[in-house]
Amino acid sequence: MKKRTLNLSEDNMKKRTLIISGAIILVIAAGLTYLGMSGKIRFSASSAKLYPILVETSSPLKVTETSALLQGITSKASGGTSAQLVTVRGFQFGLSDTVYNTMYDTGSFAVNSTYTKAIGFTGLEPNTSYYVRAFAGIYEIKDGTYAGNQTGNVYGKWVKFQTGGNNVSAAIIQTIMPKGIEATTASLVGKIVNAGGKTFIGTGFDYGVSKDKPTRITTTSVFKDSLDIKDLSPGVTYFVRAFAGEQGPDYICMPGGPACPPFLSNDKFNTFGEWITFSTPSPALPQATAPKVTTLAPTNIGANSVLPHGDITSIGGTPVTKRGFKVSRVKGTAQADYSDTGSFNIGEFTKTNVNLYYSDTTYYIQAYATNAMGTTYGDWVEFKSLSK
């Protein structure tokens, strides 16, 4: 029996296909050997046992003028085991199979699985041919942890696809007049009129008192519901625009790398509606009324004079322009009027030089106040002048 060592490097595998028992198996692993025994393959490694996987590049899905959804499939190869997880998987794509970009995810993925990546953010050109191939890499799981020996990446075949022509309609987002506009709140509404072949992952709104440095709110729903805002001011005109966003490369955040930026923060991958304006209502002004006034008990009562007192408890929303007292010997009938004019606020007031013509006589006094809405009178208060 003759022992041979295979060169399973990526470059070498471009040129070789290992055919055993009528099956085509793609294996890429560093430092592996095989023994030709009854058509079976056995793998060995110095530090940990490694198992092969198969990777298939599927034809891209949802190919539009400027985007596509790449799809790869991993599966267990002969000699594989379920006690393993794919730890890296992704795609290489470009204008040829020699000059390309690479994008990938790391984590713990089932061996038998299908995975996809959207590449609308790569700036694909309309009516252009591109090449793509899927790849994946694997660690052995040993005693519940990674054994620490990576097999290397296994690559699928290159697949060619072509983007659509310029006849694809442009995406159209509509900003709709907000609903339920109150002094400090409103419900923002938008609509995707035409997706234009784009795959949107979320929507949002920019709003503010100007178009410069607006406030941004986002949601992962695609305009299914309105978004409520509660930080408005009464009597103010606001600008608002709706937008929808695609997934950009900024949102592919690798473990241990920098934190992802805020959701839909990169405007390069957002499609915007037109700016529109709306205004919050001003607070309702209280309706003006006539003032409120109370007649207080008089003081300094003499035979021929008295010092009356009144209290304006409300001006009625507009200044009091006249205040005074009615004096009479007959309750309900004013025989004398003592008043002042000006602009008066709430509070107590009095009036000097109120003369009484009869001593030892019962009198009645009444306070009043006047504003633009009318005159209000207090109650009549009874008192008696002194004897001489």
C-alpha cells in the first residue's frame, strides 16, 4: 500500500477534482493525508481531527439593476460529523474570478445550512456581468470547545450573473402629512410607492424646525405603522421627510470589531421622500371675562365720612380700567359714585374722601370693577354713620 500526501491548497484545488467511488468531493485542508484503501478517505492532523465540508455556490436571487442576494449552501462531506460547526462563511464577488471583494460572517453555524448576503450596497452597475463564489471554514468541536485547529476555507465554484438593465424603475418614497397633530405630538407617516428592486430593511423619518441637522427616528418595520413623536413645541412649523434604507456594509459587524453605527445612519444606502411641512397648533388663549370683585367691610366710619374697601380677585384676562364704590341710603339704588380710572390688577383697593350727608343713618356700599368685557359688582354691605 502506497501512502501519498495531497496538495489541497486553494490554487491546487482549482486544477484538481478528487473523484472517489463515482462521487465528486471538494476538500481543502492544510496538512491532511489520505490512504488509498478500498476507495475510502481517511483524514489525519497533528493536533486535532478535522472533518471536511462541501460548499455550493447557488445562483444569486433577486437580481436587479444594482443589487443581488447571494446564496451559498454548506453540507457535510464524506467523513464529516454532526459534532462540528461552521465558524466562518461568506462570499467572494467581483467583475472577474481573479479580482474580487470578500465579505463574511463569523459565528457558530450548522454544517447543513443555506446562507445569504445582500450586495445592493456594493454599487453594482446595471447590465453588468459579475462573478461570485461561496466559501466556508470549520473547526472541530471537542469536549464542548473548539479544538483550535482550522481546516482552512472550502470554496464553491464561481458562478456568473448579470444585473438588470436601465429599465428598472427608480425607488420612490412618499412623505405623507402627519396624523393627529397636537401642540406637542404628531404621528409621522410614510409610504414606499415603488421599491425599484431594492430590498429595504427599515424605514424612518427626519424632522426638525429646519432641514439642517434634523432629528432622526427609525424602525425595522417598513412603514407598517406610523411613528409617534412627543417632543414638539406649540405653534411651531416643522419639516419632515420619510426614508427607507438598505443594508450597507457598515452593518456587518464582526465579533471583536467596532460597534455597529446607528441603524440606517449611512445616507448612501437610504432613499428619501420629499420634505414637507406641518405646524403644531398654538395653545388656546383663555377667553376674556368680566372681572370678579368683592365688597369688604368699610373702616374709619364717622358722622359724615367713611373709608370703603374692595378686593379684585380676577381681572378676567384683560386689564381692569375702572374700579370704585356705589354709596346709597337705599339698598340696590346707587346715589353716589366714587371711582378711579387706569390699569388695575388683582388686589384690594379703597377710596378716600367718601362723604356721608347724614349722621346716625344706615348706608349701603358696593364695590365694582370694569374691564373690556363689562362691569362686575360686589355685594351691598350695610353700615351706619355715627352721631354728631
